[in-house]
Amino acid sequence: MLKLDDVWKIYRMGVVDVVALKEVNLELGKKEFVVVLGPSGSGKTTLLNIIGGIDVPTKGRVVFNGLDISKLSENDLTLHRRRNIGFIFQFFNLIPTLTARENVMIAAELVKEPMDVEEVLGIVGLRKRADHFPSELSGGEQQRVAIARALVKKPPLILADEPTGSLDFETGKEVLKVMREINEKEGITIILVTHNSVIASMADRVIYLKDGRIDKIVENETPVDADELRW
Amino acid sequence: MNTLNLKVIRDIKARKGMFLAVTFIIFLGIAIFSSFYMSYMNLQETYNYFYEQTDFEDISINFNRAPEDIVKEIKKINGIKEVEGRISLKGFITIQNQRAVLKLISIPDEQPRVDKLVVVEGNYMAKNSKSVLLLKKFADYHDIRVGDVIHININGGEVRLEVSGLVYSPEFIWVVEESEFITTPRTFGIAYVPQKMLEEFGYKDEINEVKITVYDKRSRDEILNRALKILRPYTVINYYTVEDQPSNKLLKMDLDGFKELSILFPSFFLLISVFAVYVLLTRLIRSQSGNIAVLRALGVSKQTILQHYLKHSLFIGVSGSAVGVVVGHLSAIVLTAQYTAILNIPFYLTKVHYDVMAYGFIAGLTIPLISGFIAAKHAAELEILYGLKGYSEQTFRGIDVKRFSKLPVLVRLSIRNLFRNKKRTAYSTFSVIASIVLILSSMVFLDSMDQALDLQFNKVLAYDMDVKFNGYVNESLLKEIKSLKGVKEAYPLINTWILIERGGNSKSISLIGLEYQNLYKIYDDRGNIHMPPPEGLILPELISSNLSIVRQEKVEFLTEFGIRKAEVYDIIQIPLTPVSYANLDELQKILGIKGFNGVILNVDPDAREEVKSRLEKYKEVLRVDLIEDIEEDILELMSFFYIFIFFSLFFGASLGFASIFNTTTVNILERRREIATLKMLGYTTKELAYTLVIENFLLGLGGIVVGLPLGHLSARVFLNSFQSELYSIPFVIYPITYVLTIILVMVVLFVSLIPGIMYIHTMEIEKVTKEIVS
Ligand SMILES: Nc1ncnc2c1ncn2[C@@H]1O[C@H](COP(=O)(O)OP(=O)(O)OP(=O)(O)O)[C@@H](O)[C@H]1O
Ligand SMILES: [Mg+2]
């Protein structure tokens, strides 16, 4: 479904070049749950942004379902994101003046056949708090709204950048559980970026990044339940 | 509803104070524009309709006397529609010991062909009856009703006439008495009497006025010249086309004023609103940059983001201008009614001016949309990656903080804040400046008028009483007046007029002949005193520049005694109504007459009423006026003007308040993380309020430094745009006005902080910090 072919990302900072990604080759299948692991500054976010089409590679091809998205125009990239990608960020970025439900609806309205908003809120376990405003929700609840917002469009691929980064251990675990659930039940491919190596044990596949390069890729035959994670 | 649209509504609700303030600015601008412009149109339509209904004159010529048949001669001129010949004389009546001058105008048995009368009570008179029609306002003022009998004194004789009707005339929508400082129904009225009756006063089969209507307005001047040629042998005294008709001219001036103000005044508001909308939306967008980035990442297009933020300004524009045009329409009706109530006109027309509404609406919509577009464009172009990294508060650059290191931390913080967001500081300063400019531009009218009246009544006219005679009298009468008990001083004067013609341009102006004395002084607008010239005339600058006359030039002019010539001794700026002056002896020589037609008196306060009534018993005396009465009349007449000034002051202050409130609130909201942090550190609300007060004080200071000179300048421009050849007001703004303006601006600056300080006071720190995380 997704293929990266010699992808480079170089940031030009005045006279110095920062190489964020180097020679990245990668292939991902449907329904996979992939964790990208690496130290700070290793290029994880950059990789995710390029896959999600909010950043473009300096060199190389990103092919999504046979479509080379690195060659798309601004408008087509937007349409690609609308149809194919769900984003979850470390900072939830919910709209403070809209309730949890309305924050999900705003994404649902982007596509022709979205999932049922109530159903999605059910999946992330927020039915009861659907009418609350973000400032009335806990961090974990806010992140679950963000997950619901990504999920409701029924995208084939969800990209999550440190979704547990600003959450405590217990809440983080619950969020991860929900993500694994939607991966299994809805058959959505998930790429999850983290620098917490414990999370890697719940993945089908772990991609290790180091200095912008893929260090190694490890297949996980027996991923554990999010419940069993300890850190 | 689309959830993004829901967000628009929630955004507005969450910042209702600021949205309301900005919408209010648009509303004021559009309301003022439409109410003034619609009033202008209502009034113009009212006058035009009245003029049409009554066959208002195109040309008027006054002359000494001519046979009635001259009308037939004039009628032969090509292009003339109708000619009406009539007799016009002065008379007076005494009502409850009050003497009022009447302009008596002869009318035929049927309605005149030109300047028809609108009878609103009673009837147009019966044939040859001893009846009179009075101008409605005059009759009302003196409580004269239809059927009452009044005694009119004409040339020494008295006639008894029954009031058969009360009327309005297109000639006297504004009643102006020649060579008088002010005209009120208390002392002057118009009376229409049968032609046959006036003929008995030495005008057997004769007339002294013709009124003409023409088919084609463009041929007026030519027809006037041809009519003048016919009337030359009969000593033409005065003539004008409709543009110079006194009543019409005054109406036209006010109309122009309405029109001018309808553009000038609202421009301020719309200009401010451009900045206000921009600041509000930029702030909104900046605080939502994370949301925008996520929405864009989710697949919301640039177009949609642009439209989304345009809707905010659409809301401001639509609601501000929709309410604005409606309120404008309603207040135009009130304004039209109030204004026509002080005129002599039987009705007023108002209608829904859809075109003006459309202009107002479009202007009020386009302006916020344009600045909204610039802000929304930023939102749409926001780089997703940048937005996702989170908006970091702008760092501080550009000024050396160390220079202020001796100041307390909170003061330094205030200064730093002013420099942090330079655009907004500029806008705030601009709001202060605009408020000052508006306030001073309104106040200049009060101050200048006040000073002009003070000059006129306390310096120029130092006498208590003035007497006008029916014609010219001689020294023996003056001696008699001087000997009246209570009279301290009495000086003769000549109050006449001249008409100067230059290259097709003619101006008529009062001419006053004075002795060297202390009761009537000639002041220029700078307050310098001039003596009556030893020879020739002193002309007002307004007239000389209009006719391009220079000092020492010999000019020819028409007087009530025929054509005369004299040298222009001096040209000065004369405040209020332009008047020309001459030495009494010199003037007698120029005119070739003896005697004088007026006397000015200084009278014991206790004896004034007594002297007045004794003077009124003389058959030569036309009227006696007490200066204090005239002053009172003026103040009464000015009340409409004062209401007007009050409103513009009110609007100026509201504009200042709305825009300063807006920027102050934005300022506080933008810094709530910082303020929350300071609160957490242990700063009290009082201390934080102190930094804001200092900040606004500095803003005010900056605004004042620029605003006062700029306001001074614009006040001058405003005042000059109201100068005309009918009156000029010397420019002055009193120091106290500047002081009050400064105080008002500072008060507005501080009051607008109150909601923000209350917000800081009740701010829940944990809520703010939570929002920072999300
Ligand atoms: N806009 C940019 N301009 C210049 N350099 C950048 C930019 N964005 C990222 N980089 C650099 O690219 C490299 C990779 O950054 P990236 O954000 O992908 O790291 P990361 O693995 O996500 O780190 P972290 O775990 O801290 O989030 C870093 O060295 C970073 O400094
Ligand atoms: Mg990262």
C-alpha cells in the first residue's frame, strides 16, 4: 500500500544543510501496526510528515496505492490527506470552542462516507463526554477525541506522532489500546512514532531510525497487548 | 449546519466583546453615512417638491418703481414662463408692546403666477377685502389666529386687516431679513396683502419687484440680462437668480454640509474599522494556528480555511452595516423632521432610499472583507509544519531593554509589550489619534462659535440698543434721543447695502457708516480693532477675494440711491457675517445724502424698557432692538447646532472607546499565558493591572503627542469647509478643550482596561495552562 523509494529530506539552514532523512526505503502493507522508534532528532517526525503529505521529500518517491504523492500539487496533496490519512499529534490541537463531538464532526464532514460519529466516539470510549468542551476533558480524553477525529474519515492509514507524549503511563496505555483496537477492527494501517522503546513490543513491525537513516527493521511475530506494557 | 460554520459562531461568541466593538465601529460609520446622506436626499426632494408645487422663482429683480405694464414687456422675452409684478414695502406691527417688522408683499386676487403660497389655515383672501395672509411661523410665534384683526403701520399710516389665512412660501423657507445679524419671528415676519391695498401707499398702478420663472434653467442668466435692460430706467436695486436667492442659498449650504459630512465623518470610522478587523482576525488566527494546521493536515483545503476566516469579517460587515442602514434610515427620518421643523415649510418627504442603503451596505461589507481577506489569507497560507510546532509567543526584538534597566520590572514589562507587537501598538495609537482628531474637529465649532459670539456681542457691539428708522433722519432727532432719560450715549449710523458687479459676478453686502465712537467697533478675526476709514470703504476679505478687488482700487457699486464710486481703503477678515464699513461723513458724501437711518445707544440697565417703548412711539422709528434679546435669539437658534455637535462628539468618543477597548482586550488575551505565569509567580491582580495602566498611559501619551497637532490641523480643515460667503467663523480651540480632550482620552483608555483586568482577576490559571498544552 505504501512504498518509499530512496527518500531524502535535506533542510537548508543558511549555508549548512541538515540532512533529516537519508536514503529511506520502506514498504508497508495493509492493516499493519508499525512503530517507528529512534532518538530525538533522528527524523521520525520528518518521515511521518512526508508519508502524510504535509511535507515533501527533497529527493525520492513516495507511492501510496500506486500514486506518487511526492509529485502531487498542493491541492491534490490536500485531497490525498483528506481521503487517505488520519493524523494524531502529541499536542491534541482540539478546537477549544467546539465540543468533543463537534471536533469529530468537523473531520467527518470532509469525506463522503464517514463513519458514524457516535459509533466512533463509542470506540474511543467517549460517548458520555461527547458534549464537553476540550478544556473540560483530561489529557487522555482529549487525545481520544483526536483519535476519533482521525478515525471518523475511515482513512486507510493513520499516522500518530508521539500520541502518548504528553500523557501519563496509565492514560497513555489506554490510548494505545484504542489505537490497536481500531487497527484490528477497522483494518486501518497505523504508523506510530515514539522514542519510548517499550511501545515497540505491541507493534507488528518496528522501524529503527538513527541519524535520518533506517537502522534496522524488526518483524514482531507476537505483539503484546497494550495492557501488558510496562514503563 | 456545517461544523466549521458552527465554529465561526462559537469564535464570535467566545470573543463577543471584541466582535461587538468592531461591529459597532462599522455600524456607526454606516449609520452616520446613511442617515446624513438620506437626510440630504430627503431634504433635497422636499425642497424640490415644494418648489415645483409653488412655481418657485428663477429670477428676481427689485427696482425703485415702474409702471405695472412693464410686466407685459418683460413677458415678451423669449424663454420666460411667467412673470409676476408686485409691490414690496416695509411695515411693522406692535404685539404686546413688542414691535415686529413686516415685509409686506402684494398679491393678486388669485394665487400669484410665481412663488405661489400654500395656505395651511384659513383661505386665500376674498376679492378686495381688507385681509392679510401671514407666514405661519410668524403668526404662531405671536399667537395670531385666522380671523384676528391686526394693525399694520405702513409709512406712518395704520391699516386694519383681518388675518384670512396662514401660509408658507417657497421664497421664505429660511426667513432672512436684509442687513440684520439674525432673523427671528419675534422681530420679523412676512405678510401678504391685496395689491389694491398696497397701491394706496404711493404705488398707483406701479410695482417695485418682478419674479420670473423660465422654461430652461440654463437660459436664466441671459433672460436676467434682458430683463435688466428693460428695467434699467427704473433704478434697479437688487437682482439675483435662484442660486443667490437668500433662502434657497442657505438651504443649499446646509444641504452641502449634510452631504460633505456624510462622507467625511464616516470615513474616519471605516478607516479605523479596517485596522480593527485586521487586528481582531490576526489575533484570532494566530491563537488558532495549531487548529488550522491540524485541519489542513486532515485535508481541509486552503480555500476552505480562507472562506472560514472570511466569514468572521462577513459577520462583522453584514451585521454592522445591516443594522447601520436601518438605523441610518430611521435617524434620517428623525433628522429630516427635526431639521424641517426649524424651517418654514409645510411638509417633509422621506422615503426608503434603497440606493443609499445599498451603497452603505456594500461599503460596510467590503471594508471589513478586505482587511479580513488579508488576515484570512495568512491563515490559509499558514505552513502546516510551522502551525504544528505550536505558536510560540513572538520574541522581543528591536529595542534596547537595558536602557530602561533602572525602571521597575513591571514598568519595563509595559514598555516591552508596547514594542512587542508594533502593528497593534501602531493601531492603538492610531485609534487614540483618530479619537482626538474627531473630538477636536467637533469642538472647534463650539469654541470658534463661542469666541465669535463673544467677539460680536461683547466687543464689536458694545451698545445696548439700536434703533432703525423708516428712512433717513437728521440731527434734531438724534438730539431728542440723546436727551431721553437713561440714555448715556447715542451715535448715528447708516445701515445700507451695496451691490458690486465684477465680470458677470455680483455680490450684495451690508455697508455700515460709523462715526469715531466706542459703541460699535470694527474688529478683524484676529481681534484687532480698525477705525472707520477716513475715506473710502473697508471691504471684507471674503467679498474682495471673490470679486478680485484689491486695496486702493476704485470700485463702482449700486446703492439704494443709484450707482456710486469709491476707493477701497482696506480689506480685512471680518468674523461672522461679512460687512463693509465707511466713515459716516464720507458715506453721506458718497451717497449724496444728509442724515442717517439708525442710532446706537448706551442706556442705563434700569431704563432700557422705558427708553425702548418711548423710542417706538416716534413715527420715524421702524424698530428698536435690545442687544441682549438678539443674543438670546441666537442662542435659541443655535440649539440645533449644539445637538449636532453633541452627537458628533458622542460618536467620536464611542469610536475611540470601541477601538481602544478592542485593542486593549486583544492585548490582554494574547498574553494570557504570560499573565498566568506571572500570576503563578505570585504577582497580584493589582500589580498586573498596574502594568496595563502604564502601558495604556504610554499609548495615550504617544497618541496625544501626534493627535493634538493633527487634530488642530483637521479642525481647521473642517471649520474651513463650513466657511461661506454668508458667514465665516475665526478658528479657535481653547486650551481647556485640549485639556479636556486629553482627560477624556485617558479616561477612555483606562475604562477600556476594566473588562481585561476583571478577566485577569478571575482567570483560572489551570485552565489557561491546560490550553497551552493542548
Ligand atoms: N524545519 C526544519 N528546519 C531545519 N531543520 C529541521 C526542520 N525540521 C526538522 N529539522 C531537523 O531535522 C532533524 C530531524 O527532525 P525530526 O523532527 O524529524 O526529529 P524527531 O526524530 O522527530 O525528533 P524528536 O523525537 O525530538 O521529535 C533534526 O535534526 C531537526 O533539527
Ligand atoms: Mg518528532
